[in-house]
Amino acid sequence: MTEESKREAIVEAARSMNALGLNQGTAGNISARDGDAMLITPSGISYATMTPQMIARMPLAGDGVSEGPLAPSSEWRMHRDILRARPDVQAVVHTHSIYATTLATLRRDIPPVHYMIGIFRTSRIRCTDYAPFGTQALSDLAVEGLGRAHGVLLGNHGMIALGEGLERAMWRAVELETLARLYYLARIAGEPVLISEDEIESEIVRFENYGLKSAK
């Protein structure tokens, strides 16, 4: 994908994020790798009025320097550090979706209650401790909490979903909110029966070539 097409895709994904109920207002943010830099949504801008030209460009080797007419998201450290630590990842989606954030306020991991957890390359979606938004401390917690996984809950904050492309990152964001809702409701109804670690590891392998494929 060209830089321009990535910018357009980020704007479309940001609008979809709210339309799908994954986010409210301007709270979430999205980034995509572009060579040795990242493209990231600007800070505090309504997605309805955002244009591709407003997307900030930041070198992954840099420390806050950006190109563009607007300041990047206050969460840029988190996006930069994830893309640095995970060369397999091309896009990062961060949202404050209701059920995932509810579990994050409870500081509760999502255990293997459903086989779709396998798309996150883990048997358990971890929840981190709390750190203030936009800080290096939060970025460090996010990178550690993710490990090799494609999703994590940020304590008292929200969630992150990763992808080999933006479409897959958005797909995982939807599925992470679905898993969070399912687990929350199951806990109300009773005690969920968990899938074994061996079964989930098998599902992880099966999911390697499953679903949407995106051009890098």
C-alpha cells in the first residue's frame, strides 16, 4: 500500500471504530507502519472531520518528532514502542470499548472461554496495571502485557489490538470486544468452563492462515 492509501485506510478505520461501537468520541487512536516510520491519528480530532492529510507521520527511531499539520495522538509512545518491539505487526488499534474497558477496570484477564481467543496468538488476554495515558510507563506496560500476543487490556483504560495489516487489527479489535462481552456475561450467568491450553495452542496454529488478508 502507498502512504496515501494507508492514510485513507486509517481515516476509514477510525470512523468505523465509532460506528461499530468500539469507541466513543475521540478517545481511541490508530497507527500503521510505513517503512521506518508510522502514520498515526492526530490528537483530539473528530473522526467525522478527519482527513488523510491530518494523519501525523513519525519516525519509529524518533522521540516525538512528527510531520503534519496537527500533533499526533497523545498515545504515540505506545504505538511507536509496540511497532518497534513487534516487527510482525503493521497496525495498532487502541479503543475504549465498553466491555473490554469494563474488564480492564476490574483488572481481569480474559481466559480461554471461546476458541476465537486463538486469533490473538495466546490462550489468555492479559490485563496490565494502570499508568496515566500518554506516558512511557503506560507504553512499557502495553509492550510487556502483549508479549507475543495480538491483544491486551490496559488497566482502567481500554484495549489494544494488533494486526499484520490494518484490516486484521480492526478485525481483532471487534473480536476482542466480543470476547470481553462474552466473558462478562458468562460470569454473570455462572462460572465459565475454560478450554484447555493444549486445545487453544492447536487453534492458534489453525488460525495462522485464517480470515482477512491485508497488503502490507
